Amino acid sequence: MIKHVSLILICMGVIFSGCSPDVKRVDTEEVIDLSGRWNDTDSRLVSEEMIQDALDRPWIRNFMQSHNGNLPVVIVGTVRNLSHEHISVQTFVKDLERELINSGEVEFVSSREERGEIRQERTDQAYHSSEETMKKDRMETGADFMLQGTINSILDKTKKKAVMFYQVDLELTDMESHKKVWIGDKKIKKFIKRPDFKP
């Protein structure tokens, strides 16, 4: 009986060890495209290219010339996922924000959700912090421009092949005049071929 149980445990160990995944850590910059769907590499590369294109356009220079050399203040608004698949839009928005802030060519203000939490903290400070250290209301910096956009996709497939097409459109709008000062787009096309393709 004991030998029988031991044999079963050994067999189960072999089975489960054979099913365990082979995991290794890789560089976050390494391009790994398993399914052909939108992934972290697409998010990073698209944000880098589109923000660089926006920063190379004349709207920054025009703004600084008419505002005593002050840098424009930008906020990222809504980026809508209109594609056929689930895309982590929040990750893409954070990539856009990082590229804008780290460029040093614009100033940046918090999103609506972030401002709400900061305002709650400021209200709490009004009751519990010393007068010397508490932060005052109505001292926030208003954004001059808002960045908004969409992610669209088209899937063209046969039984074993597919073409995944993505188009990201971004627009930068003057908050006061509602004039659009920059419009950019980035297109990605991926050809996928495998026997068990199921998008």
C-alpha cells in the first residue's frame, strides 16, 4: 500500500513538473511579440514617436513667444480605445505623460483623478497641519493645452493568417480658444502566420 501511494506521488510529481512554466527575466526594452496584439512595446514606441513629433512642431515656440518665454502647461485628457481588443489605455497614457514631462519642453499638471486626491489632502491639511506648512487652495496651475486621442484597429484574417492594423490619433487643443495646435497619427501593421491562429 505504501509503495503504491509513493508510486502515485512520484508520478504526480513528474506530471506537475512537466506542466510547470519555464520563466526567465528579460530586459523590459526587449521586443517580444507573441500574439500580434497591442503590447508594451507598441505603447512605448508609439508614445515616444508621437510626443517627439508634437514637441518638434511650432506650437511650443509660438506659445513661448506670446507668453514671455514661459513653457506651456499640458494635461493628458481621455484616450479612448476604439479597437476590437482590450488595450490597457492607462499604461499608454502614463507613457505619454512620461515622455512629455521628461522632455523638459513643457510643464505638466495632474489628471482630474489625481487632482481630486490632492485636493482632499489639502483639505485635511487645513484642519491638521500647521499654518506654516499647510498648502493653500486656489493656487493650482491651469493647463494651457490638453492632449486627447483614440486607438483604432482593423483585423483582416483568413484561417491561418492575419493582418493586425492599429492607428493611434492624438490631438493637442488650446484650452482657452479650443484651437487644435497639433494633430498626429501613428500606424502599426503586423502580419501574423501560425497554424492555430485565433485572434
